[in-house]
Amino acid sequence: MNTKDKTDLLKDRQVVEEINRHLWIESEKAGRDIGFDSAAADWLEKFSSDWMNYHYSPKKKK
């Protein structure tokens, strides 16, 4: 998945909710607000592929 495809995920409400959770967790770890942009970049790099595989897998479609 290229960077443009990953940033297109930011249009999905569920992805934004996941990033906001990630923002909260990582900010707590850091002891400061890391900011949405930083959290989004980190989440897209680390978790977007797994998220897409889970949510868009052919097995989930019935």
C-alpha cells in the first residue's frame, strides 16, 4: 500500500477513531500530547495494513 492509499484512510470515520485512541495511548506514554498528525503518521505506518486486512478481508463480506 502506498502513502496516498494510506492517507485516503483518513477519510474513514473508524480510522480516525482508531487514530484518536492511538493518540491518547501514545500521549499517555510520552507524558505529553503528541498531536494528531504525529499519531496519524505513526498509526498509518504501524497499523493500517493490519486494519485494512481485517476490515476489508473477503472472509468478512457475506
